[in-house]
Amino acid sequence: MKPFDITTVRNDFPALQQQVHGKPLIYLDSAATAQKPQCVVEAIDEMNAKLNANIHRAVHYLAIQCTERYEQARETVRRFINAQKTQEIVFTAGTTAAINLVAFSFGERFVRRGDEIVLTEAEHHSNIVPWQLLCERKGAVLKVVPVDDTGRLQTERLPEFFTDKTRILCVTQVSNVLGVVNPVKEIIRLAHAHHVPVLVDGAQGIVHESADVQDMDCDFYVFSGHKLYGPTGIGVLYGKEEWLEQLPPYQGGGDMIASVSFDKTTYAGLPLKFEAGTANYIGAHGLAAAINYIQKQTRAAIHAHEQQLTAYAARQLSTVKGLRTYGTATPKTSVWSFSMEGVHPSDAAAILDKLGIAVRTGRLCADTLMQRFQLQGMIRASLALYNTKEEIDALVNGLQQVQKMLSGH
Ligand code: PMP
């Protein structure tokens, strides 16, 4: 196995070879979506150009090839997250779609008036709003576990949130704002001791941390392909078979049925029961290519590289006057959100953009965290396996220029 080599890695990503505004692109927005390696681009291109046919239906050559690739992708995902069975891997359009599926189907089956859903203050809108919709539909109640000033989830308070009406706990593995890694294994153990199942939002977590669903013992785990160096429009819902078996379908249509008549329709078994309509088989194949790419680099090498960058970013960002970071608790992944005294985040981002530096600004799909820290918005720099210390230096230089131009520091 060749060692992790950052130059080789960067050359694998065509998007990183370009200039923007006449400057080399410094892409620090991977928590929103990651760039894709050439092997993923080629996997998608090949299927679009040559191997395209609808899956699970026809018996001709192309259809069989596509079906095989789709089901191979399911097996690749199963191995990647160490699920016990491929039936437990449902392809969705992404994290949001997967959470909506669980909120609907789990809610239909298990949630009644007065029941309680527990979330955390560090959730993305995707892991809040579907549960609010469920609460409105069923007359259930949301309860929210807070984070402290360092962004650490107050897990010691969890027991006070569990009652005999608690139906599910939904928690992010890694916050897309704070970058703090939640101790999900410990949280799940505690929830299970109170007979509460747990959905883990792995949209950020799977990119930087282990996502072994059997080790975590989570009941549901969801993630998106596009943050994991794969294509957009594809994601995964993992659910323990014993749960998925009990849930009614979310959407009706082709591929999710066993038989249809006007009197009675019966449903396909797992996982197809939850995959109505033409699946994104090209996206699934692209996601498998991304997973193979990650495994080729090795998860351990990527983790070590990102942890070095995270430590370096912490030191360098602390040298910028008037900059305050949110999410200082450890362990932490390579996501840095901050505010700058006297500087509007959008103005900072516009100046950085002219320097070729792409960061995210605004409320980061986390209004509740903005309220928690009493801000209108933040600036977020999020790093991935292809970023370098030199890029962090460029960011810090850029932020110093922003300070001089906008706040006179
Ligand atoms: N949860 C978290 C923690 C996220 O970071 C994101 C994406 N920013 C989502 C959910 C939603 O993912 P998607 O938009 O791919 O459905």
C-alpha cells in the first residue's frame, strides 16, 4: 500500500487544478460539498455514455450490467459502514431524504399524540424540520439537548430527557457548524438503556470519523454521497433490519411492490420497499467509486492528515485579531466556524473569494446554533483530505487583509 501523498491526492481532483479570479482555487467548503476525484467522474461518465439502462426490470445486457453495479454499490456501502446485511442499506437521494423517510415511516408506525422526540441543539435543519413536521402531524413534542459554550453536547443531562413517552433520539455524529465529534456510541448506549432507539446523522461524521454501525449500535444511520467525494443526488439510509421491517413504505411506485391490484397491493421486501421509482443507479455506482477511492488512501491516513490540518488551523486562526471560533471542544474534525469583530461574514467571504478562497458564510443551515451563540451568521472553513497547510496560511493571510480593510485592526 502506497503512503498518503498529498501531491498525488490533489492531482486526483480535477476541480482543484483550476484558477478562480486569476488565483489558484483554495477550496475550503467541503462540509457543504466535497470535490470529486477523477475516478468518480469517470465512473459516472462511463455509465452515462455507455451502460445506461433501467435496473431491476429488463433482462437485456445493459439492464443487467446496471442492476449488478447498483447492487454491488449496495454491498460496497454495507462493507464500508460494517452493516450486517445488504437489506439494511436503502439508497436515498441524500441525508435529507433519508431523515424524512424515517421521520415519516417511523412516525406513522410508532409516534402518537403526546409522544416525545429528542434532538440536540447542534442539529442541521435536515435533522430538525422533518421531526417538527412529524410533531405537527401527530401532536408529538420535541425536546432539545443543549450544547455548552465550547460546543460540547451536554450528554450528562441526557437521562433527564428520557421518559416513557420518548420514541426516538436524533443526533448528529459531527456538527456541520462546530466540527465537534459527539460521543455517539456512549449516547446510544445510554438511550438504549432507556429503550430509546437512535438515529445518527452521519452527513459530516462519515467523512472524517469511523462509521461502523454495528460498533456504534445505532438503529438508523444516514449520509450523503456528495460530501463523501461522491456524486450529488445519492445517499444512504442504514436501518437495523428489525426496525425497517416494521416501518410502512414512505413513497409508493415502481420497484417497491410485490404485486398491485385495485383491491390490495403488497410490498417488496427490504430494501426495495423503500426505493420507489427509478433509483439513482448511476449515482450509487459513483458513490461506490468514491468509497473505493477513500479505502485506497486508507481511512487512517486520511484521518491523520486531517487531524494535523485541524491542529494547525487552530494555531493559525488564533493569531487573527478579533476572530472568535465556535466549537472548541474536542475531539474535533476539520470544520472551523468563526466570527470576526466588526466584519460581516458575507463581506469577508466576498474578499476571500477574490483571492481564490472558497469559504461558506451565513447561518449554515443551523439557525438554532446561530440563536445559541447570538449571531446572524458565521464564516466557515471546512477542510478535506486534499487540503494543505499552505492553504490554511493563505486563509489566515486573507483574513488579516479582511481585518485591515473592514475593521481597521
Ligand atoms: N446533516 C448535516 C450534519 C449536514 O452537514 C448536512 C449538509 N450540510 C445535512 C444533514 C444535509 O445533507 P444533504 O443536503 O446532502 O441532504
